[in-house]
Amino acid sequence: MKTLKERILQDGKVLGENVLKVDSFLTHQVDPLLMQEIGREFAQIFKEEGITKVVTIEASGIAPALFTGLFLNVPVIFARKQKSLTMKEELLTTEVYSFTKEVTSTVSISKKFLSEQDNVLIIDDFLANGQAALGLTALCKQAGAQVTGIGIVIEKSFQSGRQLLEEKGLRVASLARIASLKNRQAQFISEDE
Ligand code: G4P
């Protein structure tokens, strides 16, 4: 997606060789017009798939997921990393290990929001090692729901996430695929215009 890649080049900050800081438009301050365009793009990619729910994980997946749900006209569920006081009902839960943060967190979704009738599109802001997407897939499977696709805003293609997900038979669609962050510059994989 051209506008996203231009925005990454303009406002993204490369930290070391592995981390791209995009807190001015995606992970802290959020640009609603860009999120709208992202949501429209994901909806376009997955419009023939009969998606019934969009599933993401708090916090930074919520903005792109919400606009995707808007354009697909389906509800959006975000998995929680901490149990809410009002979540008294039965939960689907799994453990997600973050290589970036070196912590394991328990993520959960209320059983009542997913069933075997559901056909899920998972949306997330970043794909690095694929652990968040894999955890969300596990939650959907616990509910008997089908995961039809994974939509990623920024894929770091030099990390192992895409390979891991594709090996499990999952379809991954990323709007910007970064081949390298060397020399403080994002280099994109060119076929994703
Ligand atoms: P993985 O899910 O693909 O395995 O990724 P990993 O554990 O490495 O990443 C953990 C967190 O860091 C995730 O956010 C992920 O979105 C984010 N992340 C990974 N690589 C980058 C990067 O290059 N830049 C930025 N800005 N974030 C990155 P999270 O812990 O779920 O937190 P939240 O910020 O969404 O609440």
C-alpha cells in the first residue's frame, strides 16, 4: 500500500536493525484517515471470504481492526492481555511469548463472542515472529471457529513470522513488507504495491 509505505519512510524511526518506531501514526498517536484507508484495503483483499468476525489483540491492533470491521460490516473482537474485572464468563485463553519484550502474557477472549459458525480475519499492526497471530489463531480454534486470513499492517519480512504462519496453512496479507532496516532505512519488498 503506497501511502502506508510513504508514511513509514517519512515518519518511521528505525531503532537498531530490528525495530521500527511508528508511534506518530500507528502505535501511540493514531492517524484515523490512514487507518480508514488500511481498513478499506483489508476489506478489499478479504471481501470474497465470507468473514464474520475480525479478531485482534490490544492495544495497537485495535485501530486497523476497527476500520476493517467497519468496511466488512462485521464485529471486531480484541483479545485482552489482562483479565477484566467484568469478564466473569467463560474464557478462551492462551499464552503468547513476545521475543521483543521477553515476556509471556496470557491473552483471552470471552467464549460468547466466537463460535464454530465464525469465519475469522485476524488483524494486527506488526508481524515479527508471529507469536501474537499464532496465539489469536489458537483462541479461534478453541472456539471451533475457522481462521481464513491474517492481515498485517507492517510485516518485518526478515523475521520468521510469515514463514511460521504459512507453514501452518494460514494466508497472510501484509500492506507493507519490510525486507531490511539496515542503515536506519526501511527497505521494502517491492511486489506489495
Ligand atoms: P510477534 O507477535 O510477531 O511474535 O512479535 P513480538 O513478540 O516480537 O512483538 C511484541 C510486540 O512488539 C507486539 O506488540 C508487536 O506488535 C510489537 N512489535 C514487534 N516489532 C515491532 C517493531 O518493529 N516496531 C514496533 N513499534 N512494534 C513492534 P504488543 O506487545 O502486542 O503491544 P501493543 O503495543 O500492541 O500493546
